[in-house]
Amino acid sequence: MNAIPHPDAAPPAVDRLTYRLDEVAAALGVSRRTIERERSAGRFPRPDLRIGKSPLWTRESLVRWIAEGGGS
């Protein structure tokens, strides 16, 4: 039997669908400029999506890139 959540209960956590360039850089422990240089050199995956001029990557794309050597 499923319990009905209390109206004041916090909503369930939702995993992020995409990550911005600054979030990717912070997660990798590098500067935003480093990611920009890697992108320009073709050593970073293309964005999965763009909203305006903002590139966005999915977690899956980033994990795959890291598993494949992360541009090394």
C-alpha cells in the first residue's frame, strides 16, 4: 500500500538531465577556459543540446567521454 505524502514533504530528488559548461569544468576540477580550449581543439564531446548560446551535455555523454580516455 502506497502512503500519501504529507503536503509539506520535500519533493523527491530529480537527477539533472543536462550540465552547463561551468558545472562540467567544476566537476572535472579544471577552469572553464580549459574546457573551452579542449572543445576548440576537438578533444571534448560536442554538446548534446544548446539553449540559446549555452552548450549543455548529458551525464551519459560525459561519462562515456571519461570512460573513453577523456581526450587523452
